[in-house]
Amino acid sequence: MSIEDGPPTRILLVGPASGRDGVIGGARVAFAETVRELESRGFALDVVSTSRSRAAASRGRTLLREAFVFARVLLRVLAAVRRADVVFLHMSPYGALAAASALWLVCRLARRPLAVRFFGGALFEVHRRYGPLARWLADRTFLRCPLVFVESRQLCRQFGDPANFRWLPNTRDVAPSPEASAPRREAGGKLAFIGQLRMEKGLAEALVACRSLPPDWRLHVYGPPMPDTEWALFEGHPRALYGGVLDPAGVPAVLRECDALLLPTRYRGENYPGVVVEALQCGTPVIATRWRGIPDMVGHGESGLLVAPRSVGELEAAIRLLVADPDLRRRLREGAGRRGECFRGARWYDGVAADLRALARAR
């Protein structure tokens, strides 16, 4: 880790800082980690939050709310941009055409370099759906920024490995667990589902598949309710318990108590889920779907088990296999711990810091 000599490089960070709604998602956790990592490397930071309420509303009210957030962010960036050496935007690909291109124009007028980080795995899919004019605009504005950080190596390849693209996966620095490879209790077990309670995250599939768990096994569900949460799925469930919302700092302790993390997701914004990184670093195997970037993270039969999206049958079979085989659980725990070391922050943010400082000097 390097701390620069002389006045610190000042970064204007624009992204999903914690909001008043209290809903914790992967993008907010990743953004908070970016703030910590850059501060620890000696950067001076100004932060403009793009967080918005996620409360259910009519389409008209939602559009009005989005327009208000867009205007608020733009005004705050205009007020702070000339103090910055670099502007660093963090966002989902959805809505990038308006937001990122507008910020690109602001930075051009202020003569400040813009770096962009896209969360999730949908950037190429969104870009492909653009019409000719929209694609032309994207290619000549925010996708031409000197630094474009994407969450998976696959996204770099899909765009043809341009020189300005960088791979920056979700990272965590969970303290190593001395119990990761030690034998765990075999009288009963614990599975966990941790995340926003979206149906696209595979919550329904997990609850249905776990109905056939042995009597001494349980599925513990944690996470904030969402507008589409189907609470009826919990009613009368013989093996599932809802444990409320976890503070991010408490997630590793829960994961270390678990025999596996369940994440049968098909969420469109998913790519490298942060909770999977945390599970691997805790030595906790992952049962997840072959969805977007997850197979790059979880080796089937090495650090977890992978199933087809929407397949309750495959998910139930994978759970039965894990429950019935203590030796498999031990091997997967060891493999998960090894794989988790690939996603520690120092390895990745040293490179991000070097890129940002080079960009500031080039200005």
C-alpha cells in the first residue's frame, strides 16, 4: 500500500453512498469499500451520493423521483468538480446513457478527467440493446473515458479488451477464519440465504428446495424486504427461519456458522455477488446458479456446487448431496477458503490507486 508524497490527489466520488431508506445492497457495500480503500491510500475524497428511495411508487412518481435525484447529483457535481483532480463515477449500467454521458459532458467542460465503474454484469447487454444513435453516443462519451472499470473479465472480452477497460471485481477483506478447514458439527446443520429478498435472487427456489431438509437442518434467511417479497412462502415452512436484516459487519460471523450459502440467483444486475466473496473468504461453500460471473468465482465441486437458474430440482439435489456427505463439505470448505484469497482488496485497489494517480498527473 502506497501513500503519495506532497498534496493528496483529490477524487470526487459519485455513487451509491448509504441512503436514508436503510436498504443495503451490493452496490452500496462495494462503494463503501472503495471509499475505505482510497482513503487508506492517501486520497482526499469528496463524495456525492446517488442513492434514492426504493419505496414502491407509481411509474409517474418513480420517474419524477429519478429526475429529482439526477438534478440533485448534477448540481452537487457542478459545485465540487473544480476542486477535484479526477471524477470517479460508480453506477449500474441501467440509466448510464443519460447519467454517465451528462457527467462526461460536465467533466469535459470543467477539464477534469472522468473514470467510470459499472456494477453488475449487464453492461454489454444494455449496450447491445441501444439503438444506433444511443450506441453512437455511449461509444463517444462515457465508454471513451480514460478508465472504465467493469466487474468481470468477461465484460472486458465482450467489448474487445479496449485499452481503457480495467477488471475490478467485488472484493472483501474478511479476517481469515481459523475454523475454515476444521471439522464442524455433524449433528444438524445450517444453510443461509443472505441478500435482498428479491424473487429474482432465487428466494422462492431456495425456500421450496429446503422443505425436504432433514429435521435437524435449517435454512436461515437474512436481508431487507423488497416490494416483490412473497412472505406467503415462509408461512408454515418446516425448515426456514427469517432472521431480519444483517449489518454488513456481522455477515462474516453468520457465514462462519453455516455449512453453505444458498444463492440460486437470476437477478439481472448480478455478476460477482459480494456475499459470495465473503462466504469464500470465510471458508463457507456456496450453492449458486450458473449465472453471469458466478462460475468464474465458484468452482463446481471445488468451492461450491452450481445449478441451473430456476431449477428447484437441481438445487434440491445439490443440497441433498452436501447434507449427506461430510467429506464433501470438508473439501468444499478448504476450496472455498483458497478461492476467497483471490478477492482481497489490496491486490486490486493498489492498481486502481495507481491508475487514478496517473490519470490525475496526465491532466
